Amino acid sequence: MAVNVFASATESGNAAVPLGSSGVAATVDCPDPAERLTAVPEQARPEVDKELAHLDGQIAAAYAGLQEAARTADDGTLDEAAILDPLKKERAATLERIAAAIDNAGDRPEGLDTLAECTLRRTEIASTDAGSGGPDQQGEGKEQEPGQDQGQEQEDGKGEASGDGQQQSGNGGQAGNGPVAADYVDVESVRPNVVRAPRQKKASTGSFATSCGVNAEGLFNSDNLIAAPGVGNGAHHFHDYVGNQANDAFASDEDLAAGDTSCADQGDKSSYYWPVLRLQNGTAEQDAQSPGGGVEGNAGEIVTPAEVTLTFEGNERGKVTGMPRLLRIITGDAKAFVNGDTNANASWSCTGFEGRQLKDKYPLCPSGSDVVRTFTFQSCWDGRNIDSANHRTHMAFAAADGSCPEGFRAVPRLVQRVVYDVAAPSLEDGGKTVPLFAVDSFPEQLHKPVTDHSDFINVFDEDLMREMVECINSGRECGPDTPPGAEPGEGGEQPGGNDDGQTTEPPAEQTTEPPAEQTATASAPADTGQDGQRGGEDNGKNPGQNDGRPGADETAPPAAESEGTEASASAEPRAATTAAEAPDDATSAEAAPEKNGDAGDAGNGRDGAAAGSAPEPQAQGGLAETGSGLGLWPAAVGGVLFAGGCVLLVRSRRRAL
């Protein structure tokens, strides 16, 4: 299937799922019951999770039917009922089983039956000649994606738009279901939008890094142990795994505890996983004929990251408490293209430009700059549950000032930064010269960047977790790259720069959408950019690319508000150690917008380790501005020379007299 679709999609230049000669693309849009199931009894969750996974399989099958029907619809028409009616019937039966499972253990949920019906959602309009800018590319009938054209300076020939409103088409990806040219934007056309959140006097300012490799060994599968335990191919797309090597859909907690780890510190057996990135270059990977891979539209060469950094950070308001063992966190939404971007939380940028963050576009990076994906995880825990029915409500994002919702407490904030050495694709020829790149996704999500997400299961040794908390709360920087003689997890601040380009500070307020469109639950950007942002280009990797361009001094949008969540009661309670503390004499009253986006933060001892984050607010004058007073020496020397000159002048005049 992958080979045939590649030929039809790439050679014709059609975009995702062309409906015959119409050039109109569509996808299957179904309501997501998982978002509403926030109170499933513990004993019913295994059955409910399996049935939810079955719903995903039904949508994937319907989307495959849509692709096939679209390729044979020569007149541009489609029998939608032939695709949607059987899907509705299957979904109704599955939703009934979910309701019955919950009813057997508690109160039957109301209204699930109303979620059975799906629609066909029209998406991009594409030309049959890739990038031709022909009449079929006019915006009439095109559905604008979330955040499009917000916070971006579009330039002719760069990104997706031109002055006449026409849009370049892409080749629909190797499997014909995306990406398309509209999914990319030139990073240099994006305004700097990172804001550094202020830290209070009692903030926990340290960080703890764990090094777990880049998945060079190639541990992949299309399972999802968190969202679809016990279901093979529950994700319908492939994941990269680092850390725990025993992670698949059938791994028990005991399996994870006994598993090997790729982490340098063997006390970290946590599982870190995210969708793979692929080049749409015709390569037949190991999964080319497999579910989750080419069979479901995830085709092309899997790219091994050039770098992966995993950093746990503190809280702007007070101390953090340890994560409970086996805590599960999902950040982002794999179905955000049809669900909406409320829970979207991946940031896309380029090395040397990380003060410019994208949520719903892939970046086109200039030569010498690499693609960067950043995930900043929720850092407020409800104090009771290691998971929740929808895998969200037991965790929440902190507000910009570090405060957690009532009843929640601050835990270390995980920031994942994944870097890829991939070139900007050639959009003008649909990626034929330089291939398109995109993340794996559910097939109906069309490989949209807004669907990017990441998963974490905490399997830290409890002693190492205590070390992490102590390190963060004491303001130190710790991890496997500690100075010689120190044990992993016990080191102090690193001398000099961080040669591996590790980002210890996440990008803040990364959205390119206007504040009016940001909802309370979409507060990931408020969670990012906290804990003392450090500016800095990517450790000198891209000198001269520090956003010293028009627009670099523009004020970034304000941080989003805290996510409102509801805690669900179940699982094992765990005693709290330190709740977030109230602010006392804040060290800075307001967040400073980034200027010259990625300029290094002198005096942080890491040579700009946090690529692209905003600089800390600077005091005007005094030691805070000069870096421990070093900047005063030139003035002092000048004063001495001036005084000496005056003495010589007086003496010379006396001799003259």
C-alpha cells in the first residue's frame, strides 16, 4: 500500500486525500469520548481503555476507506454515507460497552451515545501541480487551522502564504495523508514570542538532568502503555523510546521496575517516549507493511534524533515535592487536529532561533540550524493519583507565577528537548528535491504538528528522586555530567558551557495564537518558560543567528493562565512533603519580553545552555547588571589613570612656574 500510495500522491502532487479531481482534501472527524470520561471507577478502567482503543481502530479503518474511495472518485463526489454510517454503528456499540463497564462499577455515564456520529472534515485545497499557485489554491472553502497566521510575519516565498492569499500545495506526504506545504513556516518569519516567567524569593531554582541517549538502538513500537494498556498498536503510530527498555502495551509495573534502562544513571528506569519523526523520501522502513507504520500512513525514513536532553526543573513560587513512583504524564494531544488545540503542548523551533516557538507549524530552518521539538510537562500533581481516567486530570500546569490549582502541589517539571539534523524541505516541488518531514500520527490527524505529544512514566529509584528534589530545592544544577569525583545526581553547578547543548530552561509562552483564543486548559505555555529562563544561542552552534533581525525586539504575548482541572479520586494516596509556598518579596514583578531572542545570559555558568529562552530581567546598574561586579574594573582602571593624569598635569604646571 505504501509504495502505491507514494506513487499516486507524490507524482501527481495531490495533497492529503484528494477527492478525485476536485483537489479538496478531507479527514474523519469524530468526538473524543476520552476527553469527557474524567471519573471512571478504578476497576472499570482496563475495560474502558481497551474500548477507547477500539474506537481509535475504527476511525483508522474508516479513514483508510475514505482514502480508497477518494482515489476512485473521478468526478470529485463521494458517498459519505458509505463511510460514515458503518462507522457510526460500530462506535455506538463500543460506546455502549464503555457505558456498561462503568455502570457495573459505579454510576452509568450520560450522553455517551451522542458521540457515535462522525463527519467528514474538509481541510486544505490543493492544486494538482505542486506549488503552482493555480486557481485551485484560492482560500475559498479552506478551513483555517488553529493559530494560523497569528504571531507570524509571512513573507513571499517563505512559509505558506503569499500576498494574494494563495497557498502552496504539498505532495500529501509519502502515504498521501500529509504533511502538506501549509504545515510549514520559515522560522525567520516568526516573531520572538518567549517570555521569561518571574521567580519569587522562595523559588526552587535548581535543575536535575538525566541522560538517556537518543534511541540509537532503534526501540520502536506503536503501542501506548499509558493510554491503551494491553492493546497492541494502541497508538496507531510509532514511538521513539529512551530510558526504560521494557515498555510495550503489555508491560506491568513489575516489568518496568525490572527492565533495563538506557539512562546513564541506572537509578532512572523511567520511560520517555514520543512519536518518531520521518522523512517522506520513499524509504521502506521496518514497519512499511505493518499496522502503526506504512499501512496506516506513517511511512518514510525514521530519523534518529541528533540530541535528546531531559531536564527536571523547579517552581517559581516555592519548593517541589517528589513525584510518586509510577506517575504517568501525557503532555500534548495526539488528536489535536480534530479535537482542537486546548491540550496541544509541543513547541517547534530551530537551534539558534528558540526564542521563536511554533505550536501548529513545522519550522523551516536556515542552513546550519537544526529542528527542535520541546515538550514541557505538567508540574502540579493532585497528591493522590498516579494516573486518571483521561490521563490528564491528576496533573495540571502551573500558572505563570508557579502556583498550582487548589489541592495540587508542585513536583519537578520535566522538559524534553529533541533535536534533529534535517534540512528544510523543498515546498516548491512538494518535497521531491528535499523531502518533507513530519511526526507520526493517527492516520486521520494528517501528520499535523499540533498533534505532537510526549509521554512519561516515573520509574526513578526513590533515593535518586530524593536527590533530584534536594538538588532542585537547593538551587543546584545536577545530573550525570557532574564534575569528576561527584556521584551522578549529586553535582553542583557545571563550570563553563554545556557542550551537549542541553536546554535546562523551557521556552515560555510559545503560542502564536492571540490571547483571546487561549483557553484556561491550554496553559502549557504558561508552564513553559518558568524557573528562570536563560537566553542563549545553541552553545555557539549557530553564531550570528541570535534573532538580530527585524521584529526581534517586539513584545511577546502574555503568559497564559493556569489550567483548571478536576482531580479524580482513586489510586494510592501519597503523603505530601512540601507544598508550593506563597510568594514573599518577589524578585521580579513582571515577566520581561525577550529581546534579541537567543542572546546568551552572561553569568549563568552554562554559556547560554538554554537555547532560545528569554533572558532574566536585569537590574539597571550595580552588580546585577555587570556580572558579579566584573564590569566595574574598566571604570576603576580608567579612574586611576584619570587621577594619575591630573597629578602629572599639576606637577608640570608647577615646574613651568
